Amino acid sequence: MASFLQWRKFVFFDKDTVKDPADNGKHFSLPAGVCACDSGRGHVVLGDMDGKIWLLTRSLQLTSFQAYKLRVTHLYQLKQHSILVSMGQDEHGINPLVKVWNLEKRDSGNPLCTRIFPAIPGNKPTEVSCLSVHENLNFMAIGFTDGSVVLTKGDITRDRHSKTLTLHEGTSPITGLAFRQAAKVTHLFVSTLEKVHCYTLSIKEYPKVELDTHGCALRCSSLADPSQDSQFIVAGDECVYLYQPDERGPCFAFDGNKLLAHWHRGYLFLLIRDAKSPNKPEFSSRESSPSDKQLLTIYDLDNKFIAYTASFDDVIDVVAEWGSFYILTRDGKMFVLQEKDTQTKLEMLFKKNLFVMAINLAKSQHLDSDGLSEIFRQYGDHLYLKGDHDGAIQQYIRTIGKLEPSYVIRKFLDAQRIHNLTAYLQALHRQSLANADHTTLLLNCYTKLKDSSKLEEFIKSSESEVHFDVEIAIKVLRQAGYHSHAVFLAEKHTHHEWYLKIQLEDLKNYQEGLRYIGRLPFEQAESNMKRYGKTLMHHVPEGTTLLLKGLCTNYQPSGDSAERESLGRGRANKANSEEFIPIFANNPRELKAFLEHMIEVDPRSPQGVYDTLLELRLQDWAHEQDPARKKVLQGEAVSLLRSDNTVFDKALVLCQMHNFKEGVLYLYEKGKLYQQIMHYHMQNEEYGKVVEACKRYGEQEGCLWEQALGYFARKEEDCKAYISEVLHHIDQNNLMPPLLVVQTLAHNSTATLSVIKDYLINKLQRESQQIEDDERKIHQYREETGHLRSEIQELKTSAKIFQKTKCNMCNSPLELPSVHFLCSHSFHQHCFESYAESEAECPTCTPENRKVMDMLRAQDQKRDLHEHFNKQLRSSNDGFSVVADYFGRGVFNKLTLVTDPPGSKTVGSLEVNLQRDLLIQTKRNS
């Protein structure tokens, strides 16, 4: 039980007398004899002692219609329908009538009366004490002074759609009725002078529950709104009780002789007889006399305070309409209570430092979050100034999301209040409103307080409860030296870079870092190995090399089997092995193992892999002292060169740097650099290999013999044997003129005439033999030419006698007619006609003649191929024979052009430059 004496009193309403706008602002006067009233649907309904019903609009316009012949006793205006239910009398005696009015429909200018029925229960004459109607228009309850309640069920606006029954009977007068609708369940509260009951109308038997054994006076009960769970309020002389349909609820100790109880918009209105006025305990005494002074008190049951108190003279009723409350008094006056706005109320509470009450009020008034936050801030400031820092921080926490956090943080930066700051920052993170600076500050608070348990609780929250920037937290923990916490956070939230940075740079836990990288997905494992590979290689070379081998072949994380299986179904993950070579800068042994693994697994490895491996093998070969091992290393290097996977230029440079003779010679031969091969042997003074190189590559490059002769000619050592061998090859292949050979060897002081004596003798003998052969052929050709010329002359000047007796075709004796040719061949005419292809040619000589003609024709076609002639002339060892061949083809024959003017000199078919080249070439080869 809560006593109202402990409740604070406020003036949350402004009282004013209603002025009549049509009468120069004078007080508005109610109609005389008003005895019943109600409100709703935008107007106040009044009933007077003359049977009229008055409708008062917001503009204070009064209209009336005659509802009863004698008087109106009760009115009930529905809030959701324009239906008005009235109770009154049309004749003297106890004969109350119920009339239902439709205010939206008119009948001769008045509202339409849709139903009239008598209200006497069981034809017993008794007075009506109270009336209530359900908003769904299906229930109407009428209470009587004899203790009975009549319930009308069905459509209350029509007679034929409803039925009437007596729901309650008793001896105590009915003082209050109220319908309560919760979901699909309908209850009816009934209060008498002695008891309180509740009926369940949704069940056919209408079960009754007796809620209490004391009741209330007439008009001292009401139904609260849904904010109070639609409880039934009963105002007794000592207390105010609230009831649920099945039990009694809270109780409030409000003393005083209650005259009226109403519930409007969250407030309880109680009208109490002034203590100075005499008490009249009879039931009829509740109708106050004109001399009564009455105290109207407005209670806020939720927030436990009195919102307004004022004294009035003989109040008829209190109604709520048009956003305000109106008090009607019997002297015809009408007062209005206008509720102050929420901000004004809050300011009044702030002035009295009643922040808790202000908060409760703001919540009940459904103030927005911004307004509530401002109250919490002011309350926090108040507690802070009082020195209650714990209480203040709790209020500031309630402002999170609205108040700028820096406003609070600045107040609690003092080291003595660090625990308050920690609480605020924790709340800020729980609501996911913390930024990086807040996370940094909170973690610093934990570290300053040495509160490892709170720190662990903060960072070990589940994934769905992370309210901070994980990366910032890792940085702060690392800076504060909480490496284990930072590592835990990095691993839990998959910040791989931070995890590895702490493990490798701070904790120096290289083995763990290597294991962690091996569990990462391919892309992250690759990037982190490029970043930390050198460090790991320095401390754990074997494990790092093993991981790199896997990373560059077909990488599979070393995590759980499900992850590996899912990755195995995807594409093959293989890094570029060439990119990891710099990691092995100080670990050549591991690098060699890595590279050999790569070319074994993937023969198509990048070029840099083969080049680097070649360099390593050459280094090992160069530093090896054991001959057997050196031979093995030499074979490995050569085999790598023969694989054709190395770059020629790089490989050649590497072999030259390490003086790897076999590799250099192989590459020279591979690149067809025959002169370089011979020069290499010359530099190393390997005379036999110089000659051997000339033998092997002399056919591809003929100048090698000339260079070899020049090389040996410059040597002062005794090289006669090599010179003789070279001269022999030069002589056999006619590679150099003898004069040039003599001039070349003239520079060698050790080469005597005996060295070239045999060469010169052989040369002279061959040339003498050639001269003799040429002279013999010349003599032969001259004799044949002379014979041919005499034969031609004879044919031209003397007669030809044909003495052939046989046909040259069929070898039969000749018979006339016959055919004879100057070539001394004779034929039968029929044989000639059968075999001859032309009448002008001898069939026997035709094949031979045709060959000669074809040769002449071919020579004639090639006579103008100057470029071909020049090319043959320059490339031939015997230029004179080339000239003679072309001369025989008629290249140099004199041509007479038709267009040449008479007497002009014709030009040969060869140009001057061509003739000069011919003479020069001939001279050179002579």
C-alpha cells in the first residue's frame, strides 16, 4: 500500500474558466438543471431536468433536442461510434426508459432515435443507478438501486436483434459498471456499496468472480486505460483499489470521502469532499449540496505523484475532450484544465532535482530517445557535481548513442576515476558505438588497472559479440606488452599479418609462425612467405624450405581435412618459384635443394630457376677440391646446359665467370660461334685443339684455316707440324693464294722455307699440270674448229654427192622416191614421212640437234641474270672459269639495237661496273 502523503505534489495543469466567445469573453454558462453529462466524438453531451439533451461543440455552440418528457438521468456517449445511450423518464413514477440515439442521422432535425425500451428489471419498480455500454455495440449493462443488473445482449440499437436478461441480483445498490475487452474475452465489472464482482460474458454461463467484500459509493469507480492493463478502479473512503478480472491488484491509500472517480488519459481523477464539510453517509447524500466544497486531485499512478490539486464548488462531473479536461459545476460554470507540455513538466522537475521522477514521466509520456538522453545527461551532471561518480556514470551510460562520448570521457580521465571510465567504455563497446580511439582508451584502462580478467573477458567474447575494432585492440595490446592476448585476438579474428608480426618480431616464435603460415589459404600463405621468408629461412631453414616446396608445387593448407578436401576440388594452387629465390640469399644449400626439387617436379619451371641452379652448380664445381666429386658436379652442370632451359647469354656469362671450359665450348658450339671456339683454344694455347676445331667446323666456316695459319704464324714456338697440317688443308681446298700464304708465314721467325717448300712445289706442279692440260685442250679445240670450218666451206661451195644405197631408217635398199640430207643421211620417202617431225630436219639428227638448241636457248635466257653472275663470280674459287662459262653463253656478245642511230657504238649487255668487278675478281683468283 502506497500512501499519497509520500507523493510529491506538482502543478502540471493550468486552470482557467471557460469564456464565451460570443459574449465578449464573459464566463460560459451551462444550461440550467444539468444533472448528467458525458463526452466523446468531438462534443460534450449534457442532460437536464427538463428532459433535454444538449450537445456542446468545441466552439462552445450549444444545440439541444427534447429527449424525454420529464428528465434525463444518465448519458453514455460511445467513443468509437456516434451512438448516444440515454436514460430518463417520460412519465411520473418509477418508469425509466432507455433510448438509443444515432447522432449522425436526423429525424425532423433531431438525432434519430433507433431504439426505446423500459429498463425495469422483472417489472419491479426500481431506480437506475448506473449505465455502461460496450464499444462493440453488443452489450449494454444497467445497474439498479435494488442490487440487480440487467444485461442487453446483441445489437443494442435494434429491438429485434437483442435480448435482455437479469445478470446480477443482490440487496446492495449497484454503484458502478464497466466493460473490459481483452483479445476475444469480454468481462463486466460490477461494484456495489458492499462488494466487487466480475462476470465473464464470453462464456455462455456468464461465470462470476467475487473480487472483494467492500465496494464504493456511486460514481466512484472507473476503468483504467490499457497503460494500466485496463484494470477496474474502485475508490473507497480509505483506499483506491485496482482489480484484474480474476484478482485484486495494487492498492493506494488515498483518504477522504470520495465523491467521484474518473480515469482519463493516464490520470486518476478523484473528487473528495472537503474535510471541513459535514459528512452525509446516506446513499442519497452523495448528491452534494450547494454549500459543499470539493477537492479535485489528479494522480499519476505510474510515476507516484500528484499532478494537480484544486478546490471547486459542487462539481457535476469531469469530462475529457478536445485535448483538455473540463470540470462542470452546478452553478453553471465550466472550468478547463490544460495539461502543461512535457518539456515544461520536466523543467519543473529539473529545478527540484527530481531526475528519477523526470525520467519516469518522460517514459510514460513516450518522449523520444533524444529527450530521454538529455534527461539522463542532466541527471548525470547533477550526480557528478554531488560527487556520486558511480551513479553519474550509470546515467551517462544511458545516454550512449545520443550524447557525444567525449563529453563523458573528459570528466573521468582522472586516474582516480579510471574504473568509472572503464565502465562507460565497456557499455560503449557493448552497443557497438565505439570507435578506434575508444577501444584504445578502454584497453589502456585495463592495462593501467592490471585487470587481466576483465581484459580477457573483453577480448574473448564470441564472434557475434565483438563490439570493437579488432585491429586497434591488437595494436594497443602489443604496445602494452600483452603479446599473448594480442596473439589470441589476431588468431581468433584471422588477422594473419598481425599474428605473424607478433609471433616473429616480438615473441621470436619462428616455428609457430611457420606452422601458422602452413595453415593459411594459398593467397595469404604466399604473401606472408614473401614478407617473412628471409626471417624464417634464417632461423628455421629446413621447415621453411619444405613449406616453399609445397607452396610452389601444389599447395594444400595443413588445416582440417574438410578444408583440404574443399580446396583440393578447386584449382591447383601453385606459386611462382622464381619469386622466392631472394629468400635463400644466405642459404645456398637450401636454395639448391629447393631449385632441384622444382625442376624435378615441374620441368617447365620459370627461367630464373634454371639460371640460378646453374650458377649454384657452377659455384659448387668451382670450389670443389675432390676430383671425383668435381667430375660429378661438372656432369650436373653440363646436363643442365644440355636441357635447353637456360638462357644462352646468362649461361655463357656464368660459365665464363667460373671458367667452366666444358660449358663455354658447349654453348659456343650450340650458338654456332665456331670462331669463338677456336679463339678460346688459341687463348689457352691448345694448338692441337685449334687444328681439331678447324677440321670440325672448317666446312661451316672456311676462314678458320686462314685464322689458324695466322695464329701459328704469330707464334714464336716451334709450330712447324701444325703449320704443315694447316697448309695441307689449305692446299687441298685451295683456300688461300700462295702469295698470301707466303706473306702470312713471313712474320714467323721459326717458320723456315722448308715448312712451305712442299706446299709451294705441290702448288707449282699442279699449276704446271693444269697449264699442260689447258694447252692440250686448246690444241684439240683448234683442230676440231678447223675441221668444222673446212666442212662448212665445202658445203657452201661444192656440190654434195649422195651415194647412200640403204635407207638410214629401215636399212633397206633405197628406191625412188627418196629424201637426202646434207648430213649424209638418206631415207625412203615413205619412211621419212612416217618418222619425220619436220620436213626441214633429218630424223636421225633431230634429237642431238634439239639438245644443242635447248642449251643455246637456256644460255640465251640466262644471259641477263647479272646478279646471279656477280654472286657466282664472288663465291667461286676460280673466277676465270665462271667468266668463260658466261662468255660461252653469249653474255658478252655485241647487240645491235634497232633504235640505235647509225654509226653509234653499241653497249654490251654488261654494265661498266660489272666488267670492272669481273676483271678484279679474275685478277684476285689468278
